[in-house]
Amino acid sequence: MDYLGWVQWPAMGVTVLAAWLIGSRQPRRRVAGFSCFIVSNILWVVWGLHTSAYALIVLQFCLCAMNLRGFKKNTQ
């Protein structure tokens, strides 16, 4: 596996961590979860560009928009 091929593993780990944090009752943890999701979106886009997975890239942009909305709603 080449160097950028390994990006999928931290992307997966950050995504799982984000999902765990989103389920919290504490607003601070939910904000951290949305922040992690945004980082994972970026990592998945990097990996998607490397592997020419264009549907994945479009999906990550859509999910990132929703994560930004969630971040904003939890910081108000």
C-alpha cells in the first residue's frame, strides 16, 4: 500500500470517534464530535482523490455541509 493509501485508517478512526462523541448529552462533546466529523470528511476527500473515488468525494462534501450545520447548532 502506498503512502496516501494509509489515510483511510486515520479517517476511519476519526469517523468512529466522532460518532461516539455525537451521541453525548453534553454539548461540548457533541461540538467535538462534529469537529471530528469535519476532520474525517477532509481525510476521506484526500483518500478519495488519491483513489479517484469521486462519489465518495461528493458524499463527503455533502456530509461536511451537514456537519457544519450541526456544529453551528450546537455552539449557539
